[in-house]
Amino acid sequence: MFEKILIANRGEIAVRIIRTCKEMGIRTVAVYSEADANSMHVQMADEAICIGPAASGESYLRIDRIVSAAEIADVDAIHPGYGFLSENSHFADICESCNIRFIGPSSRAMNALQDKALSRQLAKKAGVPVPPGSEGVVENEAEALAIAKKIGYPVLIKAVAGGGGRGMRIAHNDISLMKGYHTARSEAEKAFGNSGVYVEKYFENPHHIEFQMVGDMRGNVIHLGERDCSIQRRHQKVIEETPSPLIENKFKDLRKKMGKAAARIMETAQYNNAGTVEFIVDDAGNFYFLEVNKRLQVEHPITEETTGIDLVKLQIQIAMGEPVRLSQGDFRFHGHAIECRINAENPYDDFRPSPGRIEMYYPPGGHGVRVDSHAYAGYYIPSHYDSMIGKLITYGKDRREAIDRMARALGEFMLTGIKTTIPLQQSILQDPDFRRGVYSTGFIEQLLRRGSP
Ligand code: ADP
Ligand code: ADP
Ligand code: MG
């Protein structure tokens, strides 16, 4: 049994993890940067240790400082949350060698799925379709041009180490491909410390559908249903829902087919905790593997709402080696859930970040409403980290009810002093195409081009 867990993260996800630990009777240790001294996760944890200055490279990404904190506090395990060190297999290895359990997949499973070009190959081996593209890393311009010629434009140049929607470049012809190849490489080097890129077919306005997967220590892998995350800005999710309207309304058999494909990938990697397999789906119902997120996902609460499962608790139980007997038949899905990511940014000024002090904060409530956030009145949002300040989740017996409830809850959300994505999300919730469940990854761009407010 774990008695004490250190949370190697900040913000809403640190708060989310502390909540479950409290319910399980596990003591918690927060780590924080100097910019986060007044953060909610510091106040909620049983202990808190400052690990350095604001810059994440000097704090939340410092393995040495986090492991020292864990040793000083004498914890049994570390939960990495998402982002930061959550998918760093070296960090997972160091934790294990210090006799601290890493709450996530084994570093072996992580390594098998680390590089996005290599995971494409693993997916192929597992018999799962991938977008047409390069075999592995593209080593030079000539190779990129040859692949584009073979698969046809447009193509997407992607960083093998990319994440968070960053490190992607679209090319429509040879000239933009040559230019994009070099800028993508140098951007990837700067952002991820790895200049490797690969090339794949760019699909115009596809659907992003992903599967929540869970593997246990006995090699069982199951899925907990899909999430439709096609409402995006800059390749990053803004609204997610489950079940996917595309699957529900048009391709009912896809859930089984994609769920099986996702399980084959995770079984091949011997995956043994919670993780997500992401796909893009075209309008004809063809699906293609994108990547595996080897961690808890930002949008995990909607799956919790429709399955009744606490995913953080499940992650901890698996990491403790508890006999979590997973069987696909045991899981039932109920109703419909939607999440809006509340970001401190101005959606009508190119999503420019809007850090600063929150003046008033009054979150919505009532039946079927959940708010996962670290924000409070008077909280100063630092500019050093990402702009998400919380997530609003609603549940309904069906999609219509979940949407109506979300529209009501967004209207109730009182958050002043900063700009947020709420007004954009309100207009999306009213959009007739969204209401019909007809949308793709191009939706927000099309909506903004039509010129709402
Ligand atoms: P999710 O599907 O969980 O939303 P995202 O891709 O949006 O996944 O990433 C979740 C968080 O992790 C965000 O805070 C994002 O900025 C961060 N993140 C993900 N991958 C990387 C990466 N390779 N480098 C830096 N940050 C990342
Ligand atoms: P990240 O690691 O940044 O999350 P992903 O490969 O998961 O990168 O892609 C993020 C988003 O970018 C997808 O949800 C989708 O909107 C878009 N995207 C990725 N690959 C393609 C593609 N081949 N064609 C069209 N859109 C894509
Ligand atoms: Mg992704």
C-alpha cells in the first residue's frame, strides 16, 4: 500500500490527483516553483516543497530536485500528471532505481511508444492503419520530396518528439516542403531537444477520435470508450465529448473496430497503466493511428463521468500491483459527457495568452456539473506555464442534455480580470452544426472566419 505520494506537477492536475489521494487515505506531497507559492495544489497537499525558480526547466523539469524532494519527504510513489516529466522514461527509471514507484507505464512500454515515427511502425506491426507517409525519421530534403511525390500533397511534417500540438508544418508543394522541412527541424530541436521529423499525408478536416486504454500488470488491456476531440485550435483540444457523435450517428461499428485496434497497439507495447491511443478519422469512416499518450490525459474526466471509474485511483491501484482484473465486458457506458478547457487567453485575438490576476471567481454548480480547477478569486496566473486554468465538465443522460447543461454552466461561470475561452465555447455550443454533431478539426477556424462576436 502507498502511504504517501509526491505529485510532480502543478495546476489543476495536481489538485485532481490530491483529491483522489485524500479519498484513498494517502498522504500527499506537492512540489512547486517560486511562481507557484500561492497555488492551490500547495495549499491542498499535506506537505509542500519548493523545487526552484519559475522557469519549468529550473523546477518542474528538474529530475534531480524532484527526486531529492521525494527522498526528503520519504514518499512511496510519484504521480507525474500530464506534460512535464510524465512521458520521460529516464525519469521513470530513476524513480524506480530510488525505490520510488512511478505511477504510469513501465519505462519499457514508454520507450516502445516514445518516438512518434517508431510508434507508427509499431502500429503497422500490430496491423493498425497509419496515415501514408515515411517509414521513420526523414533524414534529408530529397527523402522528404520523394515521400511527398509518392503520397501526394498536402503533407504534414511532424516532430518525432512533438506534443501539445506543437512541431507540425503543413506543405502544399515542393517549395513549401523544402522550407517547412528545415524550419520544422530547427523548431523541434529548440522545443524538444530532438530535431527528428517525419512526413505523413495531411488530411483536410478530419475527426480526432481517441480511446482511453487501461492495461494491468497481467497483460490485460481494455478500452473505456472513445473521446471525440475534434474541436481544436492550433491542433490543441478546446472541447471534448464522449461518446463521439460521428460514431454514434454514422459509424456505429467503429467503436468496436477502433477499440480492438487500440488494444492491439497497447498489447504489442506491453502497456501496463492508463494511456490513450489517438486516431484521425475521415468522413468515410477510415481511421488512422496518430500516437499514444503514455499518461493521464487532460480530458480524462469525461470518461470518468460515463464509466463511473476514477482513473487516478485506477492508476494508483495498478501501480501498487493490486489485482485489477480488467475485462472488457465489465464496463458499461452511461449517458453523455462534455468538457470545455477554460484557458486564460483571448480567442478573438489569435488565442493570445492573458495571464494576470483573477478578480472574481465563481464556478458553476448544480446537477451534472463538475469543475476541475486550481483557480480562485485573487489568484495570480503566472505567465510561465500553459494557459489552462480549469476544466468544466457536464454530464447528461444524452448528448442534448449534456450540451444544454454545458451552455447553462458556461453562462454561470463568473471569472473576471482576465480573458478566457468561455465566450468562444458559448458560441460553439449554440452552433447548429455542433448541435447536430457535425464537425471536424477545422470547425473553430471556420467559425472564427464566419466572424462570430
Ligand atoms: P491532451 O490530449 O492530454 O490534452 P496535450 O497534447 O494537449 O494532451 O498535452 C497535455 C499537456 O502536456 C499540455 O499542458 C501540453 O502543453 C503538455 N505537453 C504534451 N506534450 C508535450 C511535449 N512533448 N512537450 C511539452 N509539453 C507537452
Ligand atoms: P500532438 O503530439 O501534438 O498531440 P498529434 O499527432 O496527436 O500531435 O496531432 C495533433 C492534432 O494535429 C490532431 O488532433 C489533428 O488535429 C492534427 N493532425 C495530426 N496529424 C494529422 C494529419 N496527418 N492530418 C491532419 N491533421 C493531423
Ligand atoms: Mg496528440
